[in-house]
Amino acid sequence: QVQLVESSGVLVQPTASLRLSCSASGNIFHFNTMGWYRQAPGKERELVATQANGGITNYANSVKGRFTISRNTTNTVYLQMNMLKPEETAAYYCNYRTTGRTVWGRGTQVTVSS
């Protein structure tokens, strides 16, 4: 079993930067992918950024060049978000995925508004 602990939700202004974190604990399988998906009100959940244990990253086209995902050796993943846009207001869910298993965090509410 894997548990995910995410950073707290925040309210930021447009163009602001924000760093999210997510720490995994429990029975972590070595070969895994961690990252974030987001879901805005009334919309489907979409991939934001993920990183496999070996370092391979995957980004949504809309965040390329502005967001950066990284992982450390203590099973913590970070998402550096720059130049945030109002339309990126959403619940950001940390995700852990390996073969036959997917675990979701509780969600971090990020509100981008003036």
C-alpha cells in the first residue's frame, strides 16, 4: 500500500510561481511513475506532468516550458509551476502509478486569480 501526502492548497495571482510537493510512503515499487494531474470544475482530469523513477518526464503541451517536475531520493516529487494562468485553477492530484496499481493523493487546490 502506498500513501501520498501533498502540499497545501494556495491562492496565487496570475503570473505567479508555485512549487507543489508530494511524498510517497509505504510499499513503493521501484519501477513507478509519479506526478500530477489536474481537474478544473466541470472538466475532465488531465495529465500535467509525470516523472518515472529513471528520470523520464512527460508534460502536457500547455505547460511545457513553464512547469518543471523533479524527484529526489526520498520518494518526493516536486512540480515547479511558473507564470500561472487563471485557467489553470484546478485541483492538482498527485499520482503514483506502477504496473497494476494507481494511487491518488487527496488533491491540492490551486486558485489563480486577481
